[in-house]
Amino acid sequence: MARLWVVLRRKQKIWKQAVVEGAADAHEALTRACAELDIPRPIWLAKNESDMEAFGRSFFTQDHFIEVIDFDRLELEWLREGAKSRDPRNDFS
């Protein structure tokens, strides 16, 4: 089962976070997370889609929102059970 970790950052520190489980895709998970965190939903661009496919993570800034937001960055990352990390810093073998 895939889980999506959603992080709101202010001044490079985690301000709020949520983990969404059981979503069919990143769009649905993002919608549920935005409702849970009580924030507006960002505009999903082709770059976000390609980042999620290639790296399992993406981010949004003020440029992705119509409304003014009170955080600096919204980050998404898939948390997959038993999956190998795509980050080479986590490879200790």
C-alpha cells in the first residue's frame, strides 16, 4: 500500500505534515491532504507529474496557488512499503 507524505515548510522547517493512505493516485491524495491541513489545493503542472513519476516526490510554491499561502513550500513524497529508496544517500551497502 502506498502512502503519501505531505509536508508544509516555513523557513525550511516542517510546519505541518500529514500522511494520506489508501489514495488511488497522487491527485486524490493531495486533495485529501489539503482538506486535512485546511489549505488551498495547488495547481498540478506537468512538471509535478514527471517529478512524481521519476523521483516519487514533488513540491509546490506560491506560484502554484491562486490564493496567498502562509507557508513557503508544500512537499509531496511517496512512502512505499518495502521499496528501495531512490536517494543514493540511503544506500549503505
